[in-house]
Amino acid sequence: MEFEARTRMEKQLAFNADRLRRLREGAGMDQAELGARLLLIGASKQSVSRQRVSLWETGVCDPQGRMLVGLARIFGTTVESFFDGTD
């Protein structure tokens, strides 16, 4: 029972890579454009590469800190929505 509860909690705390991809595609952006927008809004000091966005969208690594805030700002949502799937 404790293991099942922990597993559910870990899933809730995991970054939802597919949600990021769906939001980006829904906004009509390619991965390079999303990276450039993160620079434009000040979430990054340099453009984020298409490859980095791809790593986020495939779940290889997760965006952190300012990048999460920037993604939420770009898509008009909250940081939490990338973890719990709500808007």
C-alpha cells in the first residue's frame, strides 16, 4: 500500500513532457521557435536549442527554474500545470 501511494505521488511530481509538446504544437511553434522565445522573455541568457527542447519533450531531462517559469508564461499557464496536468 505504501509503495502504491509513493508511486502515485512520484507520478504527480514528474514533469509532463507530453503536455509541453502538445502546448507547443497547439501554439503552432516549432522547437527552435520555442527556444528563441525563452530568450526573448528573459527566461534564458541565450537561445535554447531545438535539441534541448526535444530532450524536454521526450522526458530525457526536465526544464528547471527560470525555464519552467518561462514556459508557463509563454503558454499562459502555471508551472504546476506541467506536473499535474491542470490549467
